[in-house]
Amino acid sequence: MNINKLISHYFEGVPAPEIFTFDAECINAECNALIAELLKINDIELSVVQSFNYCLYEVLDNVLTHSGKKSGVLLSRFSTEKQQIQVLVADDGIGIHQSLTENDTYKHLTEAETLQHVILDKVTDGKGMGFGLYTTKNLITFAGGLLVIASGEHQLTYEGQQSIVSEIKRVEGAIVFMAVNTNREINANDVVDNRTDCAADFNETFLEDDDLDNLW
């Protein structure tokens, strides 16, 4: 995996993203550390961070659950110029097509079609719920921004509630890049279809009692 190539392709301008390696032992710590840094930045809508926290963990966990690898790479930064949280999660595992088509329901799909399916609800290889990339797509829908999913010789780009699949130079494993706008208040629980109270869970984990009082 060529980290410098990923940075030059997905992260324009400055600052350079921070680089983390995560596995099952540190996935929670890495996710929480990134969220803690975001909470220090002024003018980020809390509702965006609440739902982003949920989606980020799901995308990281996808690597450990579906890629066949025990670790992945996380690149992250906050772009003051664009008012965006920008993160990239990558692995050099089996790839989305091989993973999803382990489920007989999707065995007939082409590589391009699997990318179109993974942002739909309850689409999974059978090892998970099929909810992570679906909620990430929802986050982009509500907050605005960009979602890119690349694997094999195809890439899905989701922006403005429209998705396009195009051919690319082959990449090993899978890449998920999201640039989430942070200046629009949203309902965090709408991102997860109100199946869980991710806003309350976030507040309990990351905010002190005084911070919670200030929300009201």
C-alpha cells in the first residue's frame, strides 16, 4: 500500500493528513482519539460529529471483518478551508467484490455492481449487518460532501445524492474516502434510520455533564 500515493490523490493542499494503523486491539482508541481532536475545533456542528463517529467506527470495523486482514490504515484531517472532516480508510485485503460474492445472494454481481450494492441497506457478505457503508452514504446525503469507494478496477463516487461507478487503475483491497461537511446541522439519528440513538451514545461517551447541560 503506497501511503504517499493515497495522500497525493485524495488530500489536496495542507495540512497533510495524520496517519494511523489500526487493528482489533486499538480500533476503539484510534476512533475515540480522532473524535476527541474534532471536538476541540470550533464551528463544527455537534450533530455531524455524533453521526460521523458512528460511521467511522463502522468503516474501520469493515476492514477487520471483511478484508481478510488483521489491520488497516486510517488517514485523517480537518480542512479549515473546506470546513470538512476528511478521512480515508484503506486495506490490502481480498477486495469488495470477492468479499460480497461470498454470499450466494450476490454471487452473480460484477465488480462494478458490488460497489453499487454496498451502499444499500442490509447488503453484506454474511459476516456483518450491511449497515456501515449505508449509514456513511446517509451521512453524506444529510451533511453534504463526498464519498468514494474504490476496489479492484472500479470506483464508486457518491455526491449530491447521486452515485457514479467508473473504471480506475487497479487498487488492491479497498479504499473508503469521505469528506463530510461540518457546517450544517443535521439529525444524527436520521443517519442511522433511528435504529439506535447514536447521538445519546456519543454524548455519554464524549461529553461531560456540563457539556450536556449546555446542549439544552
